[in-house]
Amino acid sequence: MAFEGLADKLGNAFKKLKSKGKLTESDVKEAMREVRLALLEADVNYKVAKDFTARITERAVGEDVMESLTPAQMVIKIVNEELTALMGGSEERLKMPAHPPAVIMMCGLQGAGKTTHSAKLAKMLKSRGSRPLLVAGDIYRPAAIKQLQVVGAQAGVPVFEMGTEDPVKIAQAAVRHARDYGNDYVIIDTAGRLQIDEALMNELKNIKEAVNPTDILLVVDAMTGQEAVNVAKSFDDLLDITGVILTKLDGDTRGGAALSVKAITGKPIKFAGTGEKIDDLEVFHPDRMASRILGMGDVLSLIEDAQAKIDEKSAARTAERMMQNKMDFNDLLEQFRQVKKMGPLKGILSKLPGINSSKLDEMDIDDRIMDRNAAIILSMTPEERAKPELLQASRKRRIAAGCGMKVEDVNRLCNQLKQMQKLMKQFGGKKGKKMMARMGG
Ligand code: GDP
């Protein structure tokens, strides 16, 4: 994931500050020199890094230290605020015109991830209750239409195509189609080139003029670092883009593009691509990115992940049963299923604060434990699953033999359930119910 080296280096710079009780101006300046070097190594634009550290030095030296913080914490707080501001401040949403559909024109160089991200975005919008339409506007690459149809099918979103017709006509017809069929977003996948050239730019300008997009999103590959920023600058000069989708953040260990795009182009990063799968798209939250860089973890993203992926109905049912203190093995099985939906445990843990990803690799995290526990439950009879108190020694032996495990493993799982029941008992009563209601459970 992005920012690893930067996070480590900033951590070192701050550690030195923390070891000092009082900070002098030269302490701060020395720390900022290290921060600037760390940013340059992360491939951040030189001027951006220089202005950034100058701003922090000025604030850190001039600002009174808040009572609740140590001087070093105060500097970290300022760095956190400035990092957030550098990446755009708050998250930027897509625009919605008074009269839908919203037209999103996707543009970018070949290979940046335009087609993939058209579909990822469509899927995200669909999961929020919208009815997007994907449009095949790249008429030059023979396989482009087919590719969009494949990823469109993965997203469960219809694809509008007119073969190799003029892209301007395709875009116009697609918008009409969306109006007729009640699609609220039209996402136009346009042609890419290996390099910016005049013919491509003219075509994009013509499409822009013809359909007056609500958003023009430029797709750039984070792994290309400053080159991505240069591309963004050129596209913005010619097309006046409304935002950027930064792709392949999963493969970008440095993070230079994420940190420089907004400062150089003035245009926000709206989304980040974090993998090849259709769900690997995140709304870009500058504040959370800043916390991630400073090693404060990304708890908010984690919570959002969990919320999106957990089936609400079944969560509500489990909550209800928890409140009535009726938890049994069926609920436990359901929980394993829900946690598995969030992906491998390592991925979940890496977003928690204080967890260093290199340490995670050393830790023995075994997703299979959950599978084994599920296997134990599956080898119980339905009656046993619903009535855990039935499990006496002979039944436990049979269950263990049934799933190829030991009686101790079955006991461990029984204890786990008991612990949860106990915990839920404490939550029970009016106080717990009120809390659940507030949480929307
Ligand atoms: P286009 O030419 O701009 O339309 O690019 P594509 O959508 O065809 O993507 C080019 C390649 O990049 C494909 O192999 C994608 O699977 C891959 N790709 C796209 N987005 C991401 C991402 O966020 N992470 C990773 N690891 N790969 C990506």
C-alpha cells in the first residue's frame, strides 16, 4: 500500500521530537528538513514539498502549544492538518445536476485504468441505489467495447454501444437513451492514447462540447508518480477536468502522486483505485489518508468497509437476537460469514491504528481458524446449533470426529459462544437497547 516508506520516515522524525521535552526553533527546522527529504523520496513534487514544510515550520514556531498536548504532539497535529489540506481537505463528491442524468466523462492515457474504473464507479453508484449507464466511447481499440461489456456485466450495469460510430454521436445518443430509460448517471469511457496528442484532445473537447459533462474525471496511474501529476496538469489545461481518479494505489509504495496532484492542478482526487477487482474503489478521503501516513491507522475506512459489506438485514437479526440474549451457533456461523466478506484478516488489521504492515507479515494470522470453527458448527445437527446446551461429552466427540478435529477444539468454540452470551447479557436491558437503537441496529 502507498506511503509505507513515508510513514516510516515521518515516524522517525517525530520520534526524535518526542524525546525532547521542549522544542526550540532549530529542533522544528531539523525535523522539517527530514520531513522534506522523506517527501522527496516519496516522489512528491519539489516545490510542493518545500512549501509544505515551510508552512508547517511557520505554524509550529508561531503557534502556542495547546495545554492538552506536548510540543511534539502539537507538531504532529499541525503536520496532520497540513497533509490533509495538501490532499484537498475534505472529500469531493460527484456533482448531480438539477435535471439528471449526470454525465461523467472518463478520460486518461491508455493503460491508466479508465475502462476498469468506469465499471468500478458504476458499481459503486449502483450500490448506492443509482441506475448508471456505461457508454463505450473508445472506438479505436478493437477490444475496448468487449472489455467494457465484460466489466459492465461484473458491475451489473448496462453498456451502451454503437460500434465504431463517431464518439460524439455515441455520447449524445447515450445521454438521450439514459433520459428515455431513467438512468441517473451516464459514464462515458473515452479513447486513450499512449501519449497526449492533439487528435485525442480534440475528440475529447468535442465530446465535452456536445454533452456538457457534469464531471470530467481524469484517470491516472499512481505508480507513475510525478508523471501522473504532469499528465493531470496537461489534461486539466486542455479540458478543465473536475477531478482525478488515482488508480493502482495498491502498487504505489511511495505516494508522490496522491500528495502532489491537488497542489499542482488545483483539482481534487475524488476516488482511488486499490486493486484489480471491481470492488477495489474507495472515495478518496484526504483526512484519512493523512492519518494513514502518520500511522494513526484508518479506522474510519475500515468501519465504512464493514458497513458496506455486511448484509444489513442479517446484522439486524443478529443484533436483535443478541439483545434477547438468544445467541446460538447459527449466529456465530453467520458472524464468521460476515467477517469473511470483509476480506482476509490481514487486510482488516492493516487498517487499525498502531499496526505496522511489516509486523503483520511476521505475525501468524490464520484465516483458516475461522474456517475450522465454521466446520465444527457445520458438523452439528440443526438442533444442536440452535440449542448449545445440548452439547455434552458424547455429542462433542461425535462433532469433533465429524469434522476431523479434537474435542478441545469443540470446547474452545463452546467457550467462545459462552463468552459472547455473557457479554451480551451485560449489554441487555434498557441501556443496551437504547444503544443499539442509536447504532441503527
Ligand atoms: P485503460 O486502457 O485506461 O482503459 O486501462 P484498463 O482499465 O484496461 O486497465 C489497465 C490495467 O490496469 C488492467 O490490467 C487493470 O486490471 C489494471 N488496473 C486498473 N486499475 C487498477 C488498480 O487500481 N490496481 C491494480 N493493481 N491494477 C489496476
